[in-house]
Amino acid sequence: MVKSMAAKHAIWPRENDIIFNLSERAQRAEKVTGKDNVINATIGALMDDDGKLITMESVYKEYKELPNGEIGAYASLAGQPDYIESVKKIFFREYMPDAHIRVVASPGGSGAIKLALWNYTNIGDEILTSDWFWSPYVSIAEEIDRKVVTYKLFNEGNSFNLTSFKENFLRIADKQERIFTIINTPGHNPTGYSVSDDEWDEILDLSKEVAKDESKKIMIFVDAAYIDFAGDDKVIRKFFRKFSNLPENILVMVGFSMSKGFTAYGMRMGAVIGITSDENIAEEFHYSCVHSCRANWSNCNRGAMAILSNIVKDQEKFNLYEEEKKIYKEMLSVRAKAFVDESEKIGLEILPYKAGFFISIPCDNPKELCEELTKDNVYTIPLKMGLRFAVCAVSESKCKIAPKIIKNAMEYLESKKVATSEV
């Protein structure tokens, strides 16, 4: 009897994505008990206080005014020329590195990661990222037979753990020609942490030291999907200048996404940006990524590219977009502050939050705690070492009451555990 038809490399555990599963459960609970009685903190998108997806008027007005031909036509493999220039302009602002820069369009930030991993690692290579990380990194790496390994993100002072990063960075450098690390900043998913300018100096100093061995190839991938909701648009971009005039064997790649900054989640539009001191390496980056585009998805969403280009090129449209984004950035900041302040007040431990869509709560039993919280109609996402709470999707009033509910559930499970051990 034939029990399998898939190729060996394409057989994976038969399980549903936990985020979408919990989100569906939360939505069912809302229908039964009413939205006011449910805290749905599973969704990684900006939602209004009524639980409806926020879509920026300045973005979707532009989309609806596009000619059908501009929406329906194929795009260039690397992305439309106007789009490529617009990505550079809006992403770097006045902090363009002194370097050779190339931009290749991708289907969202996920596509950017796929392009970088496929073209700049070998089969069996270890990919380094923090122990708190966006789980699809593993799926993307496993799909192409790479392995994600981690360092401890935080030290005892709740700052970037350079000691752990260095130890693992050097360990990989000892065994591999290529050292590829993913740094999700600013507004890290899932903790909301942002690497400081001083911490970037330490990361780059280490990279430059290893780069003295010219046989080593160092790739730093900056996953900046949340940059537009991570603080002042200018201040948070200053670190880009640090990527100027790096050694030739250090290649910085950055993932750009329209999903968060333009509330264009389903349009699946982004880019991978290559930053290098060597023009030949920049050209190689371009053609390697374009070949992968052709081999995987051919070309990207032309209509979404046109939206970005038209807004960035027109100062009046850009100003309207910036004003609208400012409203939602303030909304997110208020929600996060409510959660952080209340957590501090009641003694709920959370990881250091600076900005972004998510806050994380460390715990020993994430899945059990997540399930316990559903009894109180609170829906979060269990991670390996804790829970992820999406402040982007929860109203200020609910962000204020959620910490107490979470703390009560943690204490209940702990008391239950103690009682069981005493029997």
C-alpha cells in the first residue's frame, strides 16, 4: 500500500500553525461571548479597539486609484526601478550607508529572508539568531537544509548579551566558512527589544575582528520588519550609517517589508537590501537574488510597488501617509505603556520592551499557561520560553487588565504544581 508520495525532504509533521489556530479559537470565543469579553493577543497586525484590521487610508486610496493595467501587469524580476529607488529613500532616509547598495524585490520580509539564506549559506550550515525569535526562521532554514542555532538575547542586566553572542559567533566561525546571523531589530519580534547604537558597535567590532581572516565570509541579516513602529523614524535609523566602509568579506543584508509600515500585510511586498563596500559583491548580490526570484516566484506584486513609489515620490501624499502613521504609532505606544506599567505595578515579569508590536512574558510552561488563559478568554501565543502578547491588536483598556489575568493564571498553575508534588 502506498503510504506516501511526497519526496523525503518534503515530509513534515502534520500540524497546523499554532498562531493561526489560536487566532481562530479567539475569534470563535468572540462570537460566543462577545468581543468585549475576549482579549485576542494572537494577531501580529494593527487592529483598532473594536478588533478590526487597521488599513491606512493614504495607502489604500492610492491603491484604488491605480489603473487596472498597473495592478495586473507583470513586474520586473528585481522590482520596478521606481520601487527600488523608493525603498532606498524611505528605508534609509538621511542615513544611507557609504556603501554599494542593491535592492531586490521580494514577497514581504519572509521572501527577503529566503533570498538571503538560500544565496549566502551552504547546505548544513548553522544560522545564528537569538533564543527569542520569530519561529518561521526555522521553517525557512529547514526547507533548504540549514539549521537555526541561538545565543541568549539578554544578559543579567536585560541588555544585549554580547558574551553569549560572541561565544556562538566564534564557535560557528571555527567550523564554517560562512557566518550568517539574523538580528531582528528595531522592535524585535517577539520581545519589542531594539539593539542600541553602542551594542551595534560591539557586534560590528566582533565581525571586523573575525573578518581579518579573509577566508571567512560574514553575513549580517537585519530583519527590520517593524522599523516603522519602533520609535522616531530618524533616531532609530542612525545605526545604518555604521554599515559604511566595512571589510569586503562582511555583507550586510536588510529585510524591508510593506506589511507593517504600510498595513499591506496581504499584498506580500518587500525587498532584500544588500550593503557592501565592494561593487563586484553588490552586483553579485543583485544577480544571485534575481536568479532566485525567477526560480521561486518569478516577480512580485506590481500594484503594491506602485503604491510605495507614488507615495514616496509625491511630497503631499507622503506627508499624509506620515501623519496617518503617526496616529497609529501613538496608539501602539499608549497600549504598550499600559501593559508595561501595569506589569511593573503588579510584579509581572516581562522582557525589556522598547518598541514594536509584541511584548513577551517569560515562563516555564508556555503551552500550559496559554491554555489556562483561554479559560479567562485571553488568547496569547506560546513560545519556547514564554508567551507573546500582541499589544498591536489589543485596546489600551484590555492591555491594562491583561497583566493581572496572566499573573493570576501563573500563580494558579504554580500552586497546582506545588499541591501535586506534595501529594
